[in-house]
Amino acid sequence: MAWFSKKNRGVRAEKKKNLTDGLWVRCEFCEEILYRKELERSLWTCGACGFHFRIRSGDYVKILIDEGTFEEIDAALEPEDPLRFRDSKKYVDRLKAYQKKTGMKEAILCGTGDIDGRRVTLAALEFSFGGGSLGSVMGEKIVRAIRRSLGTGAPFLIVCSSGGARMQEGILSLMQMAKTSVMIARLHEAKIPFLSILTHPTTGGVSASFAFQGDVILAEPKALIGFAGPRVIQQTIGQELPEGFQRSEFLLDHGMVDKIVSRRDLKATVSSILSFFPGPHPTLSGDDAPGDARER
């Protein structure tokens, strides 16, 4: 039976590939067959059930940031292999493959730009790069982006899409949870707005750290959000889980997120929220502040 199962797996994967690469795409939530061009026009949201497909970090920049105002920061930072880690492949080889696939050095895009004329600092995780996993360089880039907000007074936004901590970096990856949390605490102390936008999926060490520390937490419809996956939880507790468990709507009902926002309304919603907060008030000076803050 082993040869039969293996053959079937290959056939199913090929059918899925042909469907996705062609004119039609299957929704992974409701399994509706959708016309690709229509999906693109609707910002990759399912017209049948409202599920939001994963999109690239750069797409969120286009959705959120005023055209022509985005300036990427710390683009040259890239991870190393401090533990000389190897599973079925060397970690360094995986990194090279991720970088080639995405055109990015690390699984996060950071920069500054305007939302309806208001300057913000934005960080967007890239799921296509190792599942958007949290490693030491991602942690450092988030810290630097927050430091920039502290220096300029600009609100800090993060778009989360991740499978969790990057285990190829071991404890160095887990340390980023505390490292980023410390800097977010400084944002709170400085009363600089921090908005967290949770997309499908947001799990593991990312959900256990900065993703759920926003002053306002938004989520896309039907996104999977949690720490351990539903299957692991169900096997651990030995009970059936409620319908929709760990989806955005379930978390909204239980007070874990503040609002579910369609991708088409995301910029307008963020802009409206930011209008309730006062303007920039830099908190850093001297060597701690980024260059543009020292010049102000």
C-alpha cells in the first residue's frame, strides 16, 4: 500500500499546482474555485467566504502606504548560522534558497512612509521566507524600527504572518521574543501608538510576543491566529475544539483582537485609528536616535 499512497500524493500535488498556476485558484478555506484575475482585483480575498489569501510583505506596503513615500531601512541585514545547524539540509543552504525565492535578505520588510500624509514606521513579515519565522535578524530589525519610532515619534505598525520562532537558531531565536517586548514596552511608556495587524497565519513565538502587544490589534477575516496549532491542542487536551477555534472571528468574540478588517478597508481603518492619537513627539536624542530624528 505504500507505493499506492505515494503515487496518489504526487498526483494530488500536481493537480493543485496546475490549478494554482493557471487561471483558477482554489480557496483553502471554503474550497471555492476562483478566477485568478478577479482575485487580484479584490486584493486576494475570496468572494465566496471572505477568506484572505497570503500576500507578500511588499503588497502590504502598497496597500497601506501612500504611493512614493515608502523608504526601506536596514535592507542589508541578513542572518548567519551561529549554531552550524543542519537537519535534512544545512541552515545556510535554506537561507540561500529563501533569499533567492523572495529577493529579500530576511523574512521582514521594514521602512518608513506616510498613511494619508501621516508618517509611520512599518514592519511587515514575509511568510514566503521560511514561514515568516522569527530569527535573530528579524528581532534586530524590529528593534531598530521601533527605535526609529521612538526617535521620530511616528506610530509603529507591524503586519504579522508567521509560523513562529526559527528553531534553526535555537535559543537565539527565542531571545527575540523578550528583546522585542522590551522595546515595545518603551513605546508604551513613550505613549507612541503601536498597531498590530494579524494575518493568516500568526502563530508560535510571534503570537506569544510582539503580535499581541499592540495598543490596537486588528486581524484579517478568517486568519488562523494562536500559539500551538488546533490539532496539537486537541490531541493534548483530548477534547473536541469549538467551531472556528483560533480563527479571527473566534478571537474577536473572546476579546483577543479589537477589530476584524477586510484588506480593502485596511488603510482607511488604520488612518482613522491613528487620527485619534496626537502627532509626533520624539523621545530619544543623541546617539540613540536615528539620523532623521537628530536633524529635526
